[in-house]
Amino acid sequence: MSAEHTAVDREVEAAVGFILRSTRQRPQTEAELAAKLRDRDVPAHSIKAALARARELGAVDDAAFARAWVTERGEQRGYGAARLRQELVRRQVPDPVIDVALTQLADRDEEATATQLASERFARLPDSLEAEKVASRLVAFLVRRGYPQGLARRVALRVSGLDRQWD
């Protein structure tokens, strides 16, 4: 039994080492790391133990990962909540953790952020484009960034100047 226990300990130790090396490259979620360990044929009990040890060491923290993701992509890049949620779901962050992380955006003025993004994008579009095409591209851009369709249309019409053409 002692030799078996030692083999499991070595297995867990090797898995923790892999996690530490892997997270040094870039932060990852527990689910991503568990999948990588499964791909390396690490048994489930060793994955569980290795992830627990990695959490103790601070190498794995889904809540911190989600907060950093929302800060970097939401606050700095201006992504909307829908896109951030989609990305975090794809990274297999648990829904309650996502909900808490997205509260960072609660005080953000979505329309002002979308307007700023659309204005920056508008400045890079060719002057030869018709206003309707500009508005269409801006709507698509904002929707891809995670903003609701209605907000994207309202902002795109204003930024493209189409709202003034209908007055």
C-alpha cells in the first residue's frame, strides 16, 4: 500500500508541476487544466488532488481569472457583457463566478462605451463608404463586441450621421 500511495503522490506531484508550468505561460481555468491533464492520461483522483494543491499555491483561481478577463477585455477593450459571458463560458468558468466577475461592469455606461468604440472604428473606415454601409458595419462590429442589437443600432445611426439625415 505504501508503494501505491507513493506512486499516486508522484503522479499528483507531476500533475502539479505541469499545472505550474502551464499557468506560467498564461492563466487558465480549472476546467482547461483538468482537460489537459486528462489528455495526458492522468487519473481523475490525481487531477482532483493536483488542482486542489494548485489552488492552495495560488496557481489556479477561476474567480481571479474571470475578474482579470473582465477587466482586460471589458474595461480596457470595451467588450460588452454578452461577449464576455460567452468567452468565459467557453473557458468553462462556472456561471456563478461569471456573474460575480461581470458585476465589475455594473457602473459602466454601456452606451458611452459603445459610442466610443464605434467612433474609433468609424475613423478607420473609408470616407467613400455610404452612410448606410457605415452604419451597417458599425452595428455588426458592436454586436460582435457583445452589445445588444438595439443599442448597437442606436449608436451606429448616431455615429454614422444617419440619425441627422432623417430629421
